[in-house]
Amino acid sequence: SRTPENRDKFCLDMSEMLGVSVESVASAHEAVRGVDIVIAITNVRTLNPVLLGEWLEPGMHINAAGANSMNRRELDDEAITRSSLVVVDSKEQAKIECADLAIPADLGLLEWDRVVELGHVVSGQVNGRANPDDITLFESQGIALEDVAAATHIYNRARQEGIGITLPF
């Protein structure tokens, strides 16, 4: 968080919940310095990135999941171009929802054929990290079908257990 009070409260809550020390830092740059994995799940509402490519170190992996519309960016162009492997849930969805990738692609900084889908990596059709110094990126937009499947499961379970409230449509 950019708000010190929110940041400190989050760290205190997480330290208690996880039983490990979670430290508050004053900047995104400080937060990513010296780490192996960066997780960016922000509520960014602008095209001003919060994670800059110049901060990335060899061997880092980035999970970015907060900029899921064409008017939001978490990562700058350099973060994208420095990534040896760029993975998405769905390439077609990323083309219409992921400004982090679409803007560099429009500028000629990223070729869409270099972007691979998570299913292809998980199934072994595409190799993951080629060497230990590669910077890898997973840009998650989420897939609506997953939300529908989860909602259907929850709905059916609630009906089986006789809980919940039926709402008129």
C-alpha cells in the first residue's frame, strides 16, 4: 500500500496470521529488492506502472494479476521486454484485457507469438525457465469460465445443504 498506516496494519495482521515476520517498506522498489518472486496484485486504476523493469534482478519470477483491463498497468514496458518467458491464462483474453502486454505489443516491443498459455507450460508442451537467470512473468487475467464453475459448485453445495437465500431475478 502507498498508505503507511494500511501497510503497517497489513504487515502486523499477516505476521500474526502466518507466524512469520512481515516487514513494511516505503516503496515498491524496496519491496522487490533481493527477492526471488514478486507478486503484484494491486488495485491500480491508472496506466502508471507500479513495478519497473529496471528493478528486476536475474532469476526473478513475477506474478501480475491486478491490471486486468486496458486502462490499468502494473508493469512497465521494460519489465515485459526483460522477461524471457511471458505466460498468460489465455492469449486471446490477454490481447483484449491486459494493458501490461497489449501496450508493448502495440509499440512493437512484444510479439504475441512469444506469449504462451499457462496450460501449455503446465502440460509440458512449452518449457518453463530455460536458465536460472531468466526473468519469468505470469500475467493472470483470470478466466471467467473458472468463476462460473466455482459459482456453480458453491450454488449446488448451498442447495444441497439448504443454506443461503434465494434472490429474485
